[in-house]
Amino acid sequence: MKQPKACNSALPPIRQLLLPFPDAEPKPLHLPTHLVSLHPHQIWANLPLATQMGVRHTLQRVFQEVLNDRSPS
């Protein structure tokens, strides 16, 4: 009779549910190599004005809190 290993007894068993239908298309083995690179100013320019204002306000408050924090670390 085999004894279960002590280190595995604490872990719950991994259970995989079987799906009733197989995948319609085989999955590619690798990611496509064509990547689009965006610069931060391109992303920023496409944000709505309200979002830009909110981000600016949040960053301003964070910088103020960091600069005004005089507690020793």
C-alpha cells in the first residue's frame, strides 16, 4: 500500500473540468510577432479631457503629499 507524500497532503487536488465541445480551431503555438508600439503622448492625446484632468489632479496631490512628508523613514 502506497503512502501519500506529506507535502502534497496539505494541498487541495487540482481538478480540471472537461468541456463538452472541443476547440473549433487549433490554437497557435506562438504569439504573433507584429507588435504595435505606442508612445505615451499618443496614449495621453487619445484620453478624454475629463480623464486627463483627473490624472493631473491625482498626480499633483501625490507629489504634494510626497514633498510635504517630513517623517523620517
